[in-house]
Amino acid sequence: MIYPIRINKYLAEKKICSRREADELIKNGKIRINGKVAELGEMIQEADEVAVNGELKKLVYLALNKPKGVVTHTGQEGETSISDTVKLDADVYPLGRLDKDSRGLILLTNDGRVTDKLLNPIYSHDKEYIVKVNKFIDENFENEMVGGVQISGGYKTKKCVFKKIDDFTFSIILIEGKNRQIRNMCKELGFGVVDLKRIRVMNIELGDLKQGRYRVISGAEKDKLLSDLGL
């Protein structure tokens, strides 16, 4: 940490809260520097004593096995959202999306620092999927998927890791997450997706977590996730 440093950045780097949350605490007079109430944008030195008054929320990280047919965004009329199917013990939000017709791993948290670090394409974090298609997987399909596919809007997908599991099933590791990307890649090559399941996000694996259930990410698993995100 390089001093002097803004108080909100200091609190974020100390993993106390996000910068936005720090600003709210400062506005509410919950932060003191050397015994005095902190001000927005205030700079602190290494020798300064920073105190946080009041109770801070506990940061929570969850891994959920989303069922098919459930949306990860706020459900519109007639749609079923995560909160409709799973009773969560914390006020968390999903990190990214997994489309309605897909299933598998989605991460949830109340840590505002994580969103950009995980979802911004400049960071290139691995996400792994198991996909079943409606046609025989030949060598041409594999080569096209690996090399990148031109999808709608003129965008060519980045190179990926592809492994054929059987004649109709493959695993794929992406480092980007365009909307319905795998489905659109397959569609451009004349294939339809029968089933799509996400099984890993970075070091977090779906494992044998039952559909519609979630588990808390903690210990060394959580430490590695945050470390790999630069937090």
C-alpha cells in the first residue's frame, strides 16, 4: 500500500468494505482518523490510526447450482428467479448471468469489490462448461470452436480449450462471457444445444452440489478466489 492514500481506498485494500461502502460509512460518520470523524476524500498516512465505528456487514460468498428455467436477474412477470426457488441466509446478488435455459454454477456475494474483478473481460478468468449438442461432433466443429467463431454483431470469440467427451458432448473453457456465447457459437456452426451446464468459475467447482442448493465458499477456497481476483 502506497501512502498517502484516500480513506475509501485504504478501507477497500484492507478488505474491510468496498470503496462505495466506505463512502457511505464516512457520510454517516462511522469512520474516524486519529479520533476525528473522517471526511470524504480525506488522505491518510501510514502512521494514522483508523477506526471503524458501528457494525460492518459480514462479507458472504456462495456457490449455487442453478436449475434450468430459473433466471439469474430480477424475474419479470411469469419468470422464476433465484430468490423464488432458494431461501438464502444473506442479502446477496449473482455475479454475472447464466441464461434461463442453462444450469449449473453461479456465484453470489454481497462484496461489491468482486463484480468488476470477476466480470470485466480484461481479466480473462476461466469458466468451464459441459455441453450436449444435437449433432455428431466432428473434427471441423472442434477446430472451429477452438479457433474462435464469428457470431452475431461481427464479433469473433477468443480461442478456448475444448475437449470432446463423447459423440454429442464436450467440455469448453472460456475466458470471456458474451451473452449466450456458447449457444451462439454452436448455432453459427449449425448445431443446437440440448443441455448446457457450468461446472467451474476460476477455482470454484460445482462438484456434487445438488440442483437448487448452495454452499458457502470459505477457508482456503475463498482465500484463493479473492487472491486470484487481486483482493
